[in-house]
Amino acid sequence: MANIDNNRYHSKLKQDAGVILLLLALLYFSEIYMIYNILATIGANVPIPFTLMGLYVLFIILLLGIETLGCVGVYNSIRKHMFEFEYYD
């Protein structure tokens, strides 16, 4: 561990954080696009009951929240173990 270049590791960690944010943005965009298409198609033909719409919104919030927690967990795991496993060497 004495031979580890801290500046290199922190630079690479920032790059990994960028990749994780890009992944999260791609997930958000694709899911919100699908949600919009589903609601636009269904809403144009059949009125959506308020209760069902509330459940749908709750499901989407939970889905996006779980994905966000997962990505944050991956970042924290990389940050925690990068020196132990010499991740960037």
C-alpha cells in the first residue's frame, strides 16, 4: 500500500463517479421516456383513475430511488475498497 499514488487513485475514482452518474442519467432518461409513452398512450384512450395514478407514481419513485441507492452503494464500495484491492493498478 506504500507504493500507491493517491492522486492517481482519486482521479480514477472521479472518473468512476462520472461513469456511475452517466449510467444513472441513462436509466432515468429511458425509464421516464417509457413512463411518458405509457401514460400518453393510455391517457389518450382511457381516463386513468386517481388511485391508480397514485400507485403508478409511487412505483416509479420507488424504482428510481432503489436505482439511485444501488449506484451510490457501488460508488461507496469502490471508494472503500480501492486501496485494499489496488483497484486502479
